[in-house]
Amino acid sequence: MSRIAKKSRPVKGAKGSKGPRAESKPPRYTLRKDSLGRRYAIDKHSGKRVSVSKATKERARRRATSIAVSKPQVIFHRIKPPQPPKVKTTKKKRSEAAKRGWETRRAKVIPLPPPSEPEFDWKPPSFDELIGPLIPEGVIIRDFEGIAERAARYPKVAEMAMLAWLKLVIEINERKGAEALGQPIPPIITPRFDRIYGKGHGEFVRSNYYAYANNLVDVDKQANLLAEDPDNDYSLRELYTLYFSPEVM
């Protein structure tokens, strides 16, 4: 008689089993402690020591499997409440709402009291009170007048100013003539001004500033312009001395 074939069935506990029941086999590693309280792991199959991490991972995996089997996961789907319909607002309505909010906040602000005046009447001491007057007694201070004003008041000043003017004109014309003929330009001797401010400064002022003055008023303007220029330290007295007598030692 021929043999009747039976349908093959999976054997319980075989390697091909899947799911939570697959972890029902006994643990392979066990944790122990030595006499000093130190933990170590033993492989039950070979009886040798293994790393503690293998036993720890195996224990955590078995605990997670037992929890999943005993307490199956239940998923709840939350029902979203109905949302109110969105109302579109215009730019004008937003502006009006912002104005109302600003007026409300401004009405709630508590006004500050006006600043009170100090109760004491004290003024800081003046410079003269601290160190005394800088001008000695008996010395008269007056504004420094220009050449044009003094020449109109004093004939001697007018005469000396005119001689200085003629000397300046002759000096400038000689330099222009030498330049036109290709000859060496004669230098302008200004020993006092150069000794105070440096060599060549006197010649520079007479040839580039005083030479372009048309009258005594222009000379005063040029002198004041140089004295007030922050790029140099010319004094007004030395500038007038340079105009009247540039060769003064």
C-alpha cells in the first residue's frame, strides 16, 4: 500500500517562529556578582564569561516582549472639534481696531506730575572766584584794530602802511618779471617770521596772500584769515609785522 502524505505543520519553538511567542525560550545569559559586588555575565551554553551588555540587552528585550504580550497597545483616534469659519477682515477694519486699542491704552496711562523746582538756590562759582582775575590791575584791554582803521585815524600809520604797500608791489613785480624772463626768482627775506614759524613761511604768506590784496582792507582780511585758520599757529601781531617790516631780525 502506498503511504498517504500528510500536510506539513510548523513545529513549536522552531527557528522560523515569529511574534511575541518567539521569546518564550529560556534566557541564554545570566547576571551574577562576585565577592566584591562586581557584576559579570555567564553564557549558559558555554559556561564562559561574556560582556555584561549582552545580558543587559537580553533582559531588556525579554521585559519589553512580556509587556507587549500582557498589555496590547490600543490606539485612540482623537476626534477634532469643528473649527469656526474664518472671517476675512479688511484693511480699514484692522486700522480702526488698532486705533481703538491705542486710545484704550492711552486712557489707562497715569500722567506723571510736573517736575518740581529745586528747593535750594545755588550757583557754581565763576572762574575768577576760583583762581582770581587773569588780567592784572591797571592793564587796559581793547580790541586789536586793523591797518585800515588805524591808518584812517593816525596819519603816521597811513604813511607807513603805504610804504609797506609799495615795497610789496615792487617785490611781487620783480618776482613776476624774473619768472617771465626765465631768470632765477629772487627770494623774499623774512628772518623774524621764519625764525618763529619755520623757514619759507614768511615768503609763502607775502607771495600767496598779501600779493593778492587790492587795499588795506584786503590786507586785514588776509591777516585775520591766516590767524583764524586752525591748520597753522600764526599770531595776528606777527602777521602785521610781516606786512610792515618783513626783514626785522
